[in-house]
Amino acid sequence: MKFMSTPKQPRAPITPPNSGEDAVVLERKTLRTQPPQMHQVLMLNDDFTPMEFVVWALQEFFSKDRESATQIMLKIHLDGRGVCGIYTPDVAFTKVNQVLQAARSAGHPLQCVSEPIE
């Protein structure tokens, strides 16, 4: 009976033919992608869109609670514009289109824009 195996001898490394002085060594460079530039979605004040519609739009499209939606609406009303959220460019563009479509459907001239954050 054999209880212990005999250790195997390590193999010699295999060298490719022509591995002399003309060998080429390639270095691997890791590529890092830049994160997308973020955009802020802004609502602009007008004298015709009801404040309640602005609060509803903030709750519906930007997932704000009633209190924060009211605070943003007041900022829009007093400062002329207010930040609704910060998103990647494609999400910001979609949010702007959703707000504009809802405003036009309701007959309101509400303006919503997206601009890059510097």
C-alpha cells in the first residue's frame, strides 16, 4: 500500500521559439471612462401657470414630497427659476420633455430647461 504520493517535479517554463533579443513586450493600459457631465433641470417662472400645477409636476416627475415641492415652487416664484433635480443628460432631457408635455396638455405655458453643471 502506498499512503503518500511522491512530489512531482516542477516543469521547466516553455519558451517560444525566437524568444531572443527581438521579443516584444506589450504593456496593458487601463482605460478610464469619464463620468457623464451632470445636468440640472430648471423650471422657469411665469405669471399664468398655477402654483398648484407646479407643485403637482414636481411631485409627479421629480418624486418630491409635498413640502419640498412647495419650497421649490416658492423659489421658482420668487427667484424666477428653481432647480428641480440633477441628472445625467439623457434623464434630464426626458424630465424636461415630460414636464413640457404635461404643461401643454393642461394648457399652461410653463417652461422647463436643462443646463450642464460646471
